[in-house]
Amino acid sequence: MTGQREIRARLPHRFPMLLVDRLVDVVPGERLVALKAVTCNEPWYEKLGPDTPAEDFAYPPALLVESWCQAAGVLATWDAPNPDVLTGQVMLFGGMTGVAFHRPVLPGEVLEHRVRLDRRVDDTVLFEGESRSAGEPVMSVERVVMAFRPASALRPASPPGPAALTHPARTPTKERP
């Protein structure tokens, strides 16, 4: 098993948005199995009171997708880790298709994200896979696209000056005598 040290060396995410706890299987360039324990101690559950219906404890689907995509990011960066998004190659989420949610995930469950690298084309990577809990599918992913770009290409060429911040229609004019 591989833990937080290796995960944090590959992803820029940190609490509360680091949603991968452990890696149980990594075959670089092929596949990865990652674990995410869902607990009531996570910030998205803090406002749920004692009268909250059981179905409101379902793990947010957007976070389930984010967690799976982080696992895919670990696989994509396994051979070339770069957790500093201000330098080197930056991993960008491109899009996803064919995502299906099979049942809600509740606190106390451990998600098993299974990610398979479908193909790599230059600086673009395509993944597929699923998430399971107790051996049962909870989400399937037909395709996720990630791309890598140089950090320098994502920064503005130069910081905007005061003129760039002034709307042309609101540019002050000289007062008339």
C-alpha cells in the first residue's frame, strides 16, 4: 500500500479537498486502485443536524467524481510527479462522458476507485473506470480526459497595468474650463 506521502507528491490538493487516502495497486501507465474513506468528520457534513433525513447523508456526487479524478491524476503523474502548479507541467481536467451513479455512498463506507489508462496522446491522457464500495459499483466512468500544459503558458504574459483595469467608456476626461 502507498500512503499520503506519495499521493501528496503527485497532487497539489490538500485538506479539505485531497480526496484520496491510500493507493492499494499501481501499475504505472496502466491502472491504479485508490481508497477514499467517507466519514462524518468531513466539512460537507458539519451542518447536518440530528433531524437530518438519512438520504441527506449521501456523499455529494460531485465529490465522488472529484475523488475518482484525483486518483486518475495520481496515475497520470506517477512517473513525473509535480505537486507545484506554479511550475513544470500542470494537469488540467478536460472533460468527462458516460458517468453513471448506481447508488448513494454513505459515511462509514470505503470507496475503491479503479482507474484504467485507456491511452495517452502526446500531453493528453484518457481514462476509464469505476468506483466500488464493499464490492458493489457506486459509479462508473466511461471516459475522462486530462491534459498537461506548461505552467508558464497558463500565466498572464504580464500583470495588467492601471490602464487595463479602466473601462474605456468610463475613462476620466479633462474638465472643461
